[in-house]
Amino acid sequence: MSTSYDVVVIGAGPAGYVAAIRAAQLGMNTVCVDNWLTLDDKPALGGTCLNAGCIPSKAMLESSELFHRAEHEFESHGLSVGKLELDLARMQKRKAGVVSELTGGIAGLFKANGVASKTGTGQIVDSGKVKVIGHDGDEETLEAKHIIIASGSVPVELDIAAFDGDRILDSRGALEMDEVPKKLGVIGAGYIGVELGSVWSRLGSEVTILEAVDEFMPVADRGIATEALKTFKKQGLDIQLGARVTGTKVNKKSVRVEYTQGDENKSETFDRLIVAVGRRPNTANLCAKDTQLELDDKGFIDVNESYRTSLPGVYAVGDVIGNPMLAHKGMEEGTVVAEMLAGQKPHMNYDVIPSVVYTTPELAWVGRSEAQVKAAGLDYRVGQIPFAANGRAKAMGEQGGFVKMIADANTDEILGVHMIGPYVSELIQEIVVAMEYKASSEDIARTIHGHPSLGETVHEAALAVDGRPIHFPPRKKK
Ligand code: FAD
Ligand code: NAD
């Protein structure tokens, strides 16, 4: 078998597998090296996203939401299902099945596109040389014209709450629990905290989330963050802001967490504790001792606008080069770097990357928040329409949430759209396309949306930017 390639990709997560497939499509002889092992020590492609992130979390969010709906909403539809029971083992098995079908799918895509796949840890030993250390200790050296690092990220660990795989869990462990903890603590009210907190809360846990910062979800527009906090609290998530964890003590069947909030010292005992305080770049053992890769002050691999690292012929994409740590951002960077290597001139638009939080209601946004637009000193107009004014939402029993559109007051170009409500993870895609084409709010307002559909709320929000919504009273002119 060949050991000389045009491209060696290190890491088969969304950034790496997409880079490898695109490079092969463009005629480059490509190999992808990955060291992920499943919990029963089997190699699996797809990285964090497919094995322990996006996909298993969404499978558990879906199952737990169905459980919650059957328990709390079916009756109002005239549906009686008798005594509802949770079979967590079966739910976990379904999730594992979804994951293995998708990770197997990547292997199929590699084959179909002619990407070679190697299992083991890739280490750059020199420009153009990658040593692959197999899980069995066997070593092989690959030669490459180009090396693409896509080694991803790993959970941040707190010294005062070290992961033990039993009482104190990272996000991977939090997706694998085999019983519903009666009391669940979560440190960090970010994406993972609210998504996984929601999963276990719907399945019956009493969930407390301790967040160090005083503001809830500072990355989101204040409008949707405020509405989300109110709704999550109503659902029973006990979200404590400004709560700084100072220590933990693990007992046989519980973990005690000490924290300060304002001037008060507080403590709480949980059956399990999830630590979800962010992720850090995975650069461990990427380079042999005498090969230096420059990192930025946060430990991300430093790259220029062409994804070149400080080592000649070595590129990097995905979580390992920095925020936002999102699968779709990494996938696009993977595509772009492969196309650059093939001599094309692709473009990565960092201004139009959607963010989605898959809670109920979902949160989704793209572009600038109102605070960012204000801080930039721009003149702007806002249109905001609640889902309560939407026929489809009413038929679905989904009355909460809204769509908020921000457009430049002079040019009418859409600057940002922020949504909270049903399936906004899907609705946001229309705005992504619109913003990619630099659409105005009037472009959306003049686009015919199917009736009845949730998308009509996006349409009405665009009309509302100009103060002329049809299915909701317009704002009174001052
Ligand atoms: P990764 O997916 O981390 O993949 C890196 C791969 O490289 C891994 O397989 C790793 O084992 C391998 N590797 C590392 N070093 C080496 C080496 N030296 N040699 C060989 N292989 C190596 N993002 C979203 O966009 N949407 C979501 O809904 C979402 N949900 C998430 C839920 C959870 C619980 C978590 C933890 C994350 C979630 N994310 C989500 C984030 C998403 O998973 C990451 O942004 C994405 O996986 C990053 O892709 P990547 O290819 O850069 O790295
Ligand atoms: P995050 O950055 O989203 O949130 C971490 C939270 O922990 C922040 O609110 C932060 O203020 C808080 N925090 C930090 N240190 C703390 C401490 N010592 N005590 C209490 N709170 C503390 O990180 P995450 O939730 O771990 O997720 C990691 C990344 O994975 C996300 O940033 C995101 O990029 C990605 N992700 C995306 C999705 C999605 O797209 N739906 C879902 C899950 C994860």
C-alpha cells in the first residue's frame, strides 16, 4: 500500500473528513488518520460530533422530548397512552444505533471517494512526514505534499471538579448515563449545559445549573436569551447565575458542590455532576519534540487566512483553530482548505455562520445581535413577531417564542436574525441564504412563504421591520 500521498488529514471529525473527501474529489491522493475509540475500544470515524457530540445529543434530545410530550401534551390532543414508562436502556441503544450508522456512513463515503483511512495517532515528525502510531503500538510513516490538521477539541476540566467517569462527568459521560439521576448538577449554562440539562430534566431529574457569569448566554441576543431563561426556569431547570464553584467532594453515591453567589457561600449535593465549561483545542502529541507548531495565547493553532500554520505545508481547520467551535464551521473550513490546495479560490464567510441551541424552544441566530449593531453605531430597524400570531404554530400547540429581524435603517440589508421557538433550527437556514446574498428585509417580505407554515413568522418579522405586519398589530408610531 502507498505511504506517499498528496494530502494527509489528521482527524476524521467534521472538519477532517470533509477536507479529506473534498481533496479526493479534486483529484488528490488523500489519506485520513484518526484515533477515536468507542467506549468498547473500537475505532470510529466522525470525531466528537458524530460519536459524542452533535449526533448523540440530538438523538437524546429527540427521545426525551417525545417522552415529555407524551407525558404532558398528548392528553390535550385527545390521546391517551395508558401508563407511560421510560426504558432508558432502549433509548440509549437507539442513540448508539444512530451514531454507528452515521460513523459507518463516513467509512462508506471515504471508500466511495477513494480516501484511504488509517487508524491511530498521527504525529508530524517533519515537514511532509506524519508518523502514525496504531492503537496496537505499530508505527508507520506517511509522506505528504500537504498535511491538514483537524484534531478538534476536548472538554475543559476543572481542577476543583476533576472528571472521574462516575460522579463527575464530561459531556461524553453525560450522554451515557444508565439511570436517571434524581438530582443532577451541571456546571456551565452554555450550549451543553442547557441541552443536556434539558435531556435529563425531561427524563425526570431535578436539574440545577451553576453558571459563573451573571448574564445568561452572553453569546446570544439579549431578547432571545431573556426569553429562553424565563422559559427554561418555567420548565423546571434551576439556573443559578453568578454561581462560582469553589470546590467539590465526591462521596460514594453523591457529589457535594460548594459555590459562592454574591456574598453568600452555598452548597448543594447531587447524585451526578456534569462539567460543561467549554472545550479546548486538542494539540496533545500532534508534533514530535523537535517540531514546533505555533499556538495562540488560548492554545489554538495559529493559522493565516489560508489556514497555513507556522510549519511549511501544514494547514489546520476546525475546532483546533478556534471559535466558533461548531461542526458546520469546521466542515466549511475543510472544504475551503482542500479547494485552496487544488488551486481554487474559495471564500469562507465568518459573518454568516448560524448558531443553534437544540432545547425546547430552540434558539437560533445568525449575524449581529442588537447590542453589536448598537455598539457599531449603525442606524437600524427591528421587526419582531411572536409565534403566537402564526396559524401553524397554534395548530402545533407551539405558542411561545418569536422571530426578531434587524436590518440597516439606510440600506435595509439584514444585519442579524434571532429566533426562539419551534424548529427555528430549520427556519434560520432561509436567513443564512438570504444574508449570504446580502438580502434586504424587503427581499424576505416580498418572498411568498407557504401557508400555514412556521416560516410565515420570518416573513411577518421582515414586514414588521418596515412597520407593516399583516397578522400582528403594527407598532404604534411615536
Ligand atoms: P472533532 O470532531 O473533535 O474531531 C477530531 C478528531 O481527530 C477526533 O476523532 C479525534 O479523535 C481525532 N484526533 C485528534 N488528534 C489526533 C491525532 N493526533 N491523530 C489522529 N486523530 C486525532 N456543534 C454543532 O455545530 N452542532 C451541534 O449540535 C453540536 N453539539 C455538540 C454537542 C456536544 C455534547 C459536544 C461535545 C459538541 C457539540 N458540537 C456541536 C461541537 C462539535 O462537536 C465540534 O465543533 C466538532 O466536532 C468539531 O469538529 P472537528 O473536526 O474540528 O473536531
Ligand atoms: P460553552 O462555551 O457554550 O459554555 C460554557 C459555559 O460555562 C459558559 O456559559 C461559561 O460562562 C461557563 N463557565 C465557564 N467556567 C465556569 C466555571 N468555572 N463555573 C461555572 N460556569 C463556568 O461551552 P460548552 O457548553 O462546554 O460547549 C462547548 C462548545 O461545544 C460550545 O461552545 C459550542 O461551540 C459547542 N457545542 C455546540 C452545540 C450546538 O451547536 N448546539 C451544542 C453543544 C456544544
